Amino acid sequence: MKQIALNGAIDILHKIETIEKEIVDLKLTVLKKLAPTGKKIISLRGILKGVDITDEDVTSAKKSLSSKIVI
């Protein structure tokens, strides 16, 4: 008798966990729909097509960025 009651309680706990997960998913869905996007997403795919970036370019960019940092 106790085993049946224990199994029933475990089943109820699993159902509650499932409902909690569904509620979190529902909240996220609603929040995503309510959140203002503001701007159109612009794809940068292919913007550097045919451009060769050398190690010197990378080094120069790093120096440029680090020279503006004030500690």
C-alpha cells in the first residue's frame, strides 16, 4: 500500500516538474514576443569577400586598440 502511494507521489512530482518547465517556456515565448526589436538585423555575411587580411593588418589593429586604453 505504501509503495503504491509512493509511486503516485513520484508521478505527481514528475507532472509538476513538467508543468513548471512548460510555464518557463511559455514565459520566455511571451517575453520574446513583447520585447521590442527596434532595429532591423543587418547581415554582414560576405562583406569582406575578396579582401585579404594579413598578419600586419591584425597587428596594426591590435596596436590601434591598445593605444586608446588608459590605465
